[in-house]
Amino acid sequence: MALQLGDIAPDFTQDSTEGPIHFHDWAGGSWVVLFSHPKDFTPVCTTELGAVAKLKPEFDKRGVKVIGLSVDGAGSHEQWAKDIAETQGTALNFPLIADHDRKVSDLYGMIHPNANDTLTVRSVFVIDPSKRVRLTLTYPASTGRNFDELLRVIDSLQLTDRFKVATPVNWKHGEDVIIVPSVTNEAAKALFPAGWTEVKPYLRTVKQPG
């Protein structure tokens, strides 16, 4: 059964470029982005790991830990990390799980036999501090992931967890948001005393709170 939104992210212990990772302990009370790679020394993933290393301050600012996974061993990961630093101009600054026995890949449903029966697909899991899966994405091997979009989704998740709002299409941090339908106008007056714009009774926009 594939992991679904709201499921508890499975715990595991596995080797990594930073030593053994006891996943739930390592995650602690942070948000987590776990993202997988088909194998080491693949071109698209080399660019992705470099991009995430450059974006790490943005993840840190949001209280998010990032962790990668590939099905090769730690020794291979260490050699690949040298290539990443050389070609992408940034050293790896987060752990890369060495899932040589595919234990984590199987737990998280990262092997899709109709695509490839031995390599992980390029999956992304956003996991909240209660260890629940809040977003899943699966990309084909040929298409690089958009990590700016992941940051946008995390901004939305963190905002909508705090306030009774949702974020509209293409929303970016600082733009207007939507009051969720379960909030009555009477309740909204207390929550949003500066008022809102009612486009339709079910579509009420308001300046981003917080």
C-alpha cells in the first residue's frame, strides 16, 4: 500500500554520508523533506543535490531538515559528493541515505516496477513535525525537480496550519490568501478584523495573516 497523505512516515535506521540515521530521532520536531534518486552518478540528480545544498539556508529558515536517498552504498555516495561539489559549486551539506538493500525504498514505495524494477523513482515526501506525510511528488527520471516549488508548498503548509486559510493558485509568500469555507462570516470578523474581499460567499480573500 502506497503512503498516503496523513500517514505516519515509516521509521527506519539506515547508513548515510553522516553515519547511521535513526529517522524519527534524526527528524526530531522538525519538518523534513526526504527525496530519492535512482542511483549515484546520474546527471539530473547531480544538479538537484547541488541545488538543494545551495537552498539549505532557505530550508533552515523554515525549520526544515532535508535528506536525500540513493540505492548505492555510503562509499559510492562519498565519491559522488566530490563530483557534486566540483560540478555544482556547492558541497553536500545534508545527509544522503545509503539504501543499498532498498529497505527504505520499499518502506516508502519508491520502487515502481513498471518504470524500473531495481531503481527508485524520484520521489519527494514532505513530512511535518508530528511525522505525518503532508505532500508526495513523483517525477520521471528525465525531469529535474523544482525545489523552489517545494519551498512554496512548505510556506503554504506552515501558514495554513497556523491560520484558518488556504492558498490560491500560484500563491507565493506575502500574497493574499483564502478564508476556508468552514469559517463563518461572524467568526471571520474576530479572526480577520481588518476585513476581507468577498468574491463569492465561498471565495473570500484576505491579506496573509502573521
